[in-house]
Amino acid sequence: MTESTGLRWASGCFKRGNGDVPGTYTANYRLSDLIEQGLIDADAAREFLAAAGLVECVWQMTWADDALTPTEALETRLASGHGYVVFVHGWTGNHTIWESIPSLVAANDRRLVALAVDHNGFGASLLTDETPPLDSCNPPAAMRTIELLIDLLGLRELPEPKVINFVGHSMGGAMLFYLDPEHWREGEETRYAISPALLLEDEQNRIFYTALGIGIGIVNLVPVFEIVERALRPSVVDALCQGASSYVKNAHTEQYQETPRGITAATFIAMGLLDNRQIAHNFDLFRIILGHRDRLVDVIAMLDLLSTLEFPARNVRVVAGTHYLFSVGVDSVFQHAQNRELVVEDILSLHERAYALLRQSSRSR
């Protein structure tokens, strides 16, 4: 069975560990390692990196098992089950911002494996250009990159049909609007956007992000202004992470410091200037959750946009919470702890519905 799965890369992790929930485990991967070890098609992998504008791509896999799965059995473990949950973070984030969510999903449904990806030049997935063009780091480009990665990893080519469940936060949530449904069979994918920063109807925040990106870009070109940027940085992180745990706040602070300013600037500007309204109205397996006190995604503006898109009202949930509505900080324990449970429940519910549709369509082929 191992030879026929097409998932040989699963045995090439560079790090193993325990998940955030008892009975869950993690494995971390670097695409360059898989190429070097001959565990993935080298030409296809390099073609992916070139198309995505990346020099590296890194992700973490999380699953649940009765005991620690041997490395040589990871391929079989990955191939078993009903599908995958692909977590994509927002700007100045990385795969760690999800905290316990991937482990909770895996623990509550062992037939699912979670993959949390560093993308768009953040984390360890570095862009080739430290001052990238805007159309290479905006939400549509990020969505194309994630879809290409799914294909590269062979997650859609297994003998038994699997559901690919996309979960995105902030910019990662915005990118989910740009998935092309024509490339997917009925029930093969679901989308769950948390506080999606798609600003097409949010003029105030469009101006804010554009100006912020330009300011960071000026610092990148004229270092004398760095003192201004250092003073501004805590305010940016505070606005982004209001209500989140100290772990998430520290992760964003460190990521902001480590990311080349040109990438951060281009990402902010790309979000502010994005005007791509070519969004397919295929929302049956698409859910959105918004926080009522989100300072970065205005709820009214987002609801106006969803109304324009004819997004089903039953697929939208507004909860008491901030931009990081699923991360439990000291000042948001009651609200955000409940939201975290809702997020896990929603992901699992969406998957179950999609899997039933996928099985039905597969039998009728």
C-alpha cells in the first residue's frame, strides 16, 4: 500500500513532536529537504517554487493516533482517512498562530489530518524577491499557491476520494474567495474563512492598509525613518492581536521583526489596493465567521460585500470577539473559548457534509 499512495514525502519530516492535545502528533516539512531526499518529484517541486515566487515552502502536519506513529508509517497514515484540513494564516503570521485548533480538529475526527502552511513570504516559506510585485503576494496569488501545493503533494490523486478543507484567517480567509470551483469536483473542497480581510467594500481599512504598507516601504528604502516604524510596530501588532493569547502576540511580533520589510509592505499594499471582484458565486460549502469587535475587518462593510456577492445568510456567523476570535487571551477567555469550540465544530460539520457529497458523486461516476 505504501508504494501506491504517491505520498512518499510524508516520511521526510525534519522534526517530530507532540500536538497541543493529548493523543495528537506533529511532523514538520521543508520542500527543499524532500527534493534533496528524492521523496518528491524534483522538477515539479522546482516548478511550483518558481510559479509561487518562493525559495522554500514549509508546513506542519498534525494527526491523532493511539501511539506515536513511526516515521516510516507516516505515508500510510496520511493516505488513510477521509480528508485534510489545510490551515492558512494571515499577514505577518505563520503556521504557529493556529495554536491548538489543528490538534483539536484531528482529535475530534481521527479520519482527518491537518496541514498548517507557512505561505506568502512569511514564516519559513521565503519569497525569492524581498520587494515582491503586488500581484504575487495578494489574496488571489496566495490561493493559487496553496492550490498548487495541494496538487504537488498529491493529496487529490489518491485511490479513495478525499475532501480538502481550507481554513483561513484574515488574509488567509480573504484568499479563499478566489478558489476556482471549476477545478474541483462536488464535495472535494470546503472553505471556512475566519475574519476574512477582503476589503473590497471597506474603504476606510483599504486606505489604512495601503498607507501602512507605503510607510513600511519607505522605512525599507530610507532607514532613517526606522525609529518611526519601531514606534508604530506595537500598535500594529496590538490592533491585529487584540484579544489573542500572549503566544499569538509574541508569534506576530517575532514574525514582523524577521520578515523583510519589503514583503510586509507589499502584502499590506496589495490587500489595500486589491480590486479583483472576479469571485465565483459557489458558496454552498463556504462558511464565514466574524467578530463583532474586529478592528481590522469591519463587520458592516464585510456584510455589505457578502450581500453584493449574494452570499447565503445561513453561511455567515457573527460572534462576540475580535480579529483573533479563536485565540483565548486573558481579556477574552469567556468569549474566545466558546468561539474556538464553534470553529472546530464548524470545520468538522462542513467536512462531513462535503464527504457525503463526494462519496455520492464518486459512486455515480
